[in-house]
Amino acid sequence: MSSEIKNRKNLKFANILKHRINEILQKEISDPRIGFVTITDVKVSSDRKHATIFISILGNQEEQKESLKGLANASGYVRHVLSKKLETKFVPEIEFVRDENPGLKIEEILKEMKGKNNNES
């Protein structure tokens, strides 16, 4: 199989994972530590044995850390539920990682600057 076809299949698989995991997080996880979480991207290894789920989390630093801890604890359960929903031979190991999106960083800096300008007025 050519690498282009394999890459295309992995992208399709990553997209399916993104939608399924999002569904599981919204409907089946009730951990109070997990706040408002958005899946921004999914990267799947070439052998499909590992998936990195990039997430954006609303809240302050402490709330974000707690959400990540909750997601880490829930990853086994998410994988178990995925095994029932996916029609694949293997379900990848799942790792949740906070997305360090530069766009979000810029937005946070702008909010801080706006807050400082409002306080100075």
C-alpha cells in the first residue's frame, strides 16, 4: 500500500476517532473535574496503536490541570467504549494533551491587555 493511501486512511481514522471521542466525552463521562473541553485535533500513529488527542480547555490554570487529570483517568474507559463503537481490529491507546495553540495564547494576551487598559482608565 502506498504511503499516500495509508496517510489518507489514517486521517480518516483520526477524524472518526475525534467524533466518537467527542461523543463519549459529552454523553458518557460524568467526572466533575472535567470542564468544558473541545477536541482540536487527533494524531494517530502510522500503526494506529497510539492516538494523541489535542484538547482545548476553558478555565484558569488550576481548572485546566484538573480537567487534564480527569481526562487521563477516563482514558481507559474512553478506550473501552471506543472498542464497542469502532469496527476495527485494534483500538489505539489514548493520550489527552492540552493544545498549545498559538491562536489561543494570543487571545489570552489580548484579554489581559484589555483588562489592564480597563483598570488604568
